Amino acid sequence: MLLFMRNFFHIGRRTSHRVSSFASSFPENPNSSFAAGVFGDSSSSKSDSSFIACPLIWLTSFLSVIRFPFVSKASPQSCLDDISAESFRNSLRQGGWDDPKMVSVFASALAPIWVCRVLVKLREDPKLALRFFKWAGSQIGFSHTSESYCIMVHILFCGMFYHDAREILKELILLDRLLPGYDLFDMLWSTRNVCRPGFGVFDTLFSILVELGMLEEASQYFLKMKKFRVLPKVRSCNELLHRLSKAGKGESSIKFFKDMMGAGLLPSVFTYNIMIGYLSKEGDLKTARNFFEEMKQMGLTPDNVTYNSLIDGHGKVGSLIEATNIFEEMKGAGCVPDVITYNSLINCFCKFERIPQAFVYLREMRNKELKPNVVTYTTLIDAFCKAGMMLEAIKFLVDMRRVGLLPNEFTYTSMIDANCKIGNLNEAFALANDMLEAGINLNIVTYTTLLDGLCEDGRMKEAEELYRAMLKAGVALNGKTYTSLVHGYLKAMMLENAMDIVKEMNKKGYKPDLLLYGTKIWGLCKHNKIEESEAIIREMKDCGLTANSHIYTTLMDAYFKVGKTSEALNLLQEMQELGIEETIVTFGALIDGLCKKGLMQQAVSYFDQLTSIGLQPNIMIYTALIDGLCKTDCLEAARKLFDEMLDKAMSPDKIIYTALIDGYLKHKFPQEALSLQTKMVEMGIELDLFTYTSLISGFSHCGLVQQAKSLLDEMLGKNIIPDEILCICLMKKYYELGDINEAQALHKDMIKRGLISWPSDGVAPSMPT
């Protein structure tokens, strides 16, 4: 062993230590006398330029000696001396795989060297070489070295057995049988002249590393490949860029792109699309535009993917004008918009509550004979649901099925969420059943939406049943699920249960987040406990958390309800100073609070500011304003807003219709009120107690007692019970008009129904003012 080590280091001193030293030992002519000398009889081993003279091979062989001591009973060294690589090759070709001499070779520590020799001898017959390689690897006690793997890869690659070469190389990477201080590139480079030199194998190495997710290693190998001028293909580089971008490694993506350019590789359209797509998704639109301009300067023509990425990126951050400009530039450049283009535009306009503009693109899409897909329908349905336009959402769901498109989990969840928010839980659970029957499993978002709906409706027993069902189904609960339960218990005044859920959250390692704090603040504000809510906000600040717009909006609404208008307005100013984004919900609470206080001028002023800051008024805001304007006798302004809603394809709700009906009747415009009532019925909006009260009292005020009496009968027929004041109001009007008989008949009927309690003495009681 000592002699072996001395000889090893002596050879090492006489041989170059460059990585490529092994490469020079293989001439390009495979039939040269050199090859015969190395792989023929033992006398050729004295050559200084022989295969055995490579220090890398000797080092691997030495490690093989350590792994496989000389324990063969058949004197394996003598077997190696007796069998030349040439005779080994001939024996294999004749099918002598089970020859005892051949099998005995593998008991020797020098077997790895012998295998390498045989593989080189078989380089002209890749199929036989691969068969031998696999057979050798199956021998008991034998393991291939990294050299034999690399030689095999080169042989297969030169023989154009690319798939097999790729699999062998992948196997070596996964085995990780490399020597300390060496890497796979060094091994492949040092064995590159086993066959006709070719550099495609290095591209394969690079692409395998990318495929296996070894992105850092691939990036490092690229620099080494650049140094040796064996660069991977642009296609392989694109795949690495794609993987880096998908993994969220933006800096690494940009660095690798620069490395590509520095190495002289010319990026393709796909290369730029990867970079522009990633940067657009991340919101770095300035850099994305720089790449876009650079791409055009290089003479590359942007395609649909390029434009779609930029449109989507600008749309998602609210740069709707810029998104539209890019769309126009796309058409001007002769690039035909596709379904993805229109879906991106529809999505961004729906996201920022510009549904009418989204419909413009939907019509344009259909005019160009592009069929809306599931994404198109789901985007619009979700927008309708968020805007409270349930009739439109249902129409699109029906139309979606009519054209043969099946709703997906996002479609169903949007509909379920919207129905839960308006308290229509029966429809929500019916949709959930439809979802299951369609073979779509409920996800955590859908489950939590249903749970939250039950909690919001105060149906805590059913919420607990659903919660247990989720646990039984193995659904991974999240913080929002627990927070929904806390919210429900607080709303139902079940404080002990709420605290139990909070304790369970703590046990499972959930730290209080903004959502939980917001729920606690909401519960306190609901019971007008403003000081306790302010204490929670101070606690949040101590924990390093900053209240979000939801929390500020909740507190603002509570201030309005307890009459602290100036404090509510101060909160808006505080939000602006802290850079907290005011949402449409924030302005909804603000405008609603001002309207309820009769401060209509301020409310209208904030309403007028919405479009300038990129927000679009929703139904909640229109309802608050129309109701407030009607109550302050600004009927013309209220009607103008009502018409504006209709122009925007927004469906006025029951509150808006009732407010306008009440306003028209107070100003003695019964025909307009009747027209609105008819529209309500046509829209499928059921008249409730408040609507009937406004109509009956209003028609009585106008002296139209027969219409009022007819509506009262209709109301009673629907089991909607009027209050005593409404009944007295109608009877008093009969007395005023001198219709005593009708008044007394009504009086007797009301007493019989138990609606009024004062005796029938023919005198109408005085109306409260």
C-alpha cells in the first residue's frame, strides 16, 4: 500500500494538474496506435500519456481499493493480467456474459479501471457499451465510478442515444459520487475526447440540473461553461430563468439574464417574455417596460405573451389607462388579441369595480368570435357578487352552463360567498351541494365562507356542526377559520366560547394577527365599547402591528353611531397620514355616517372625490346617499344618482327603491312612486314592512285611500304585520275625507285582527307627531 501511494504521488508530480489533462490523453482518431497501446496488452501501461497516467483516475482507483479490499479467492489480479480489454469486448459480442473469468474481474479493486477500459473499447458500439455498463453495475460488490459514468455518457451522446445519455447522467447527479474538490463538469470535460468531441453533452448536464431543481448549481455551472466556451442552448437557459422566476428568485433571474448577455448568448422572445412576465407579476413595471423596450431595440417582435403580461401587470395595480394603451399598441403592432388578453382586461376593470368597461371588452371579444371561457365567466360572476348584483351573477352562471362550460371551485366559492354575505344561507349550502355533486371538493376557503356565513347569521349550533365536520374531513384549518368562530361567538354574546377558541388558537401556535384583532375590535364596537376598542389598538401597536383599513373603518363606523362625528373624520385623516389605503368600504362607512347625521354636503363632497382617487362607488354608497338625499328633501339629486346607477348596470336594492318611493310620496308624486313599485316587482324584489309602510302612509298623505287600503290588504295577505300607527294613519285619512263608514269598517277589521287596541267610539285618535 505504501509503495502504491509513493508511485501514485510520483505520477502526480510528473503529470499536469489542469482539469483538462485527461482530455489530452485521448486523440481525436479512435483508431490511433495510442488507443491500442493503452487498451491492449500490459506493456503499454508504461506510456506517460496513458489512461492510467491521469491523476483523477488514479485517485478514484485508490478510493476503490479502500472500498474493495483484495479478498478474491480466485486471484483477481491474475485474471486481469490474463484478460485484455480487447478479448473482453470480443467475448461480450459473442454473448459470453457468464464467463467465470469475466465475472471474477469484479472481485478486484482494480475492476473500475478495467470497466473504463472496456467501455472505451466498446465506444463504436453504444448499444453494447450500455448493455455492458448496466450488467457491470449489477455485479455484486461493484459500483461504477464517476469516470465510468462520464465515459458512458460521452459514448451514448456521440452515438446519438440522447435519451439514454440523459438518464445515465441524471443517475450520476442523483448518486452524487464525485470526489472532494471536483465537480461533474470537470469529470465530463476531462473525459470529453473518449469519442468524437462534442459539446451537446454539457447542455444536457445543464438542463438536467434545471430539471432536478438544482438552480444554484446550474447557475454556477453556467459560469464554468462560459469559461470553457461550451455554453448551453438559449432554450435551456430560458428554462432556468423560468424556474428561478417561478421560485420567486427575482434577483437571481436578473443576474442570470445579465450572465447570458455577457456570455454572448442572444436572448429570444421567450427569454424576454419570462423576464417581463415575472416582473409584471411582481409589480416592478418600470423594469418590465425597460425589458420591453430593449427587446424591440434588439429587433425582436413582442408577441401575445409579452403584451398580455404587461396588460395584466398594469391592470392589477390599477393602471387601467396604461393597460388600455398597451392593448391599443398591441393591435397597432399587428398582434391579434386572444382570449387571455381580453380576460386580463376584463379582470382588471372588474377588480377596480369598472364593470361597464369590462362589458365593453366582453362585447368586443364576442364580436371577434372569441368564445369566453370559464375564466371569463368566473371573473364577471365574482365581480357581480362583490358588487351585490346577484341577479346578474345568476344570469351569467346560467348562461355559462348553457354554453357548455362547467363552473369551477372559484366560480362556486364566489357565489357561495355572495349568498352568505346577503344572508341567503340556504342558497349557499345548495350551491355547496351542487359543487360536491359535480365532483369538486370543498376547499378551506369554501368551508370557511360557509362557516363565516353561519356565524354572521347567529346560527352557532350549525356553525359548530360544520366545524366538527371540517375536523372529521381532515381539512387543515387556518387562522381565518378560527377567527370566524370567534366573530360568531362575540356576535352571539357567547364570550366564554370565544375565549375557548382563542385559547385553542394559542395552543396550536397561532399568534394574534390583524384579522383576530379586527374581530375583537368589531365585537367591542358592536356593543359601543369604544374605549375598550381603543385599548385593543394600543395593544396591537405594542405588539408591533399597525391597524389596517378594515380596523379603522370599523372604529370610524362606531364613532358615527355614538355621535362622535369629529373623531370619525379624524380617523380618516390619521389613515392618510400613516399611508393606510382608504378602501371603498372606508368611504362607504364615512358617507353613510355623514348621511345619517344629515351632513349631506360633506357626504356628496367625499362621493365626488372617489373617482379621482381610483375608486368606484358601490351599491352601499349609492344607497346611503339616495336615502340621505330623500330624507333631506333633495329628491332631484337622489333621482339623478338612481339613474346613474342604472346607466352603470347596477341593480338598486330594496332600500333605494323604498327611499325614493317615500320621497316621491312625501312630495305628492304618486305616479312616480307607483312606477318604482312596478319596477321592484318586475325585478323580483319583494316588498317588505318598510316599503309597504312608505307606500300606505304616502298614498294616505296624497288622499289616495283606496290604493292605500288595497296595499294594506296585500300586506296582510303576505302575513306582514303593520304597526298600529300605520293603521291609525289610514283611518284618520278616511275620517278627514268624510268617509265615516269606511273608517269604521276598517276600525272593526283592525280590532278583529288585533292590530289596534283603542275602542270603537267613532272618534279617530290623534296621530303622534
